[in-house]
Amino acid sequence: MGPAAAYARPVAPETSFPRLSGTADASVRPARPEDAAEIARIQVVTWRTAYRSVLPPELLDEWDADAATAAWRSAAEAPPTPGHGVLVAREGETPVGFVAFGPAELGAGEQSHPAGPTSELATLLVEPRWGRRGHGSRLLAAAVDITRAAGTARLQMWVLEPDRVTAGFLEAAGWAPDGWARTLDTGATPLREVRWHTLLDDGRESEQ
């Protein structure tokens, strides 16, 4: 859940975006190294606003902005695999949110999904003051387009069990829980996450 989950890759928009997402005032584009500080800022501001009652106080209050920025910048310059990516949502020229994705890892005892390759959304965040303007939907649609074009058949995302906002957002986009759950050891109260998923064979997500 920390900056180590930051993923990015250089993307040529004319070849890697099946569809550019947005309007003149609202858009989505691949993250660049110079976006790193803003991505880290959006991450901690959103966590402190939306998850104050859920995440450990030390994680929120002892946030290392320099380390987070360095992690995002490093990921943008040297992604772990070609399947990893970070996209940034913008209002005009202002970054307002981001989504990070990469190849999914199988859980203990889990078999590959019969639908085909699975990618995972590591995080999808929109800064609260920019909420309810469609930025989350544009980020999700762009991630769907890119992963589908790369051969992904299924997307999944781990969601904190108390996070009804994200769960409702995914449900409205056609996602559903897939029956898997996990508990995170944060050093304080354990946190339970539920895994949501969707298949990319009918194009529904790209229309959200």
C-alpha cells in the first residue's frame, strides 16, 4: 500500500493509447518522472482524507514525502516490466489523480484465471477536492484500454473492506468481488482487503 507499489512506464500515446481519454479541460496521460512529487502528494492527501479512520496513524503522520517521490520517479524511469504502467488524470494542466497497474500475482494455492492473463490495479486515487468530475472513470477507462490492448483478459483490485466508496465505484463500472480476501499486517490493527475483478471481453468498462 506504500510507495513500493508505484509502477510506471514510458508510453508513446500514439501507439499505446487505443483511445485518449478526456476533453480539453480533463484528460489522462502516461505518468512522467516529473510527475512524481505530485503523485506522492495526491497519494498522501487522499489517504489522510479518505482513510484517516482506517490506516495506521503512523503511516499517515510519518509520511516520507522525499522517499515517496523518489519511488514514483524511479518507477516512471525504470518500470519493473513492460506490463506495468501509471496514468495521471489532469484538470487542465493540474494533476488530480492517478492509477497504477501491473501483472497480477497469484495468491497461495490460486490457479491462473481461465479467461486469460490478469492485470492488477495497485491503486486508483483522485484527490478529494477534484472528486465527482469523472476523473476516476477516465483513469479506469484508460487503464482498461491499455491493458486490454496488451492482451489482458481480466482486471483485479484489492480494496480495503471499509472502503465503500471505492467498492461502489467499481460496482457501478461492472466489477464484482471474486471471493478472495486477505489481511494486511500493518503493525497495528490488521486490515482486511477484498479483491474485486472484471473481465475485459465485452468492452463495458471502456464506456463508463
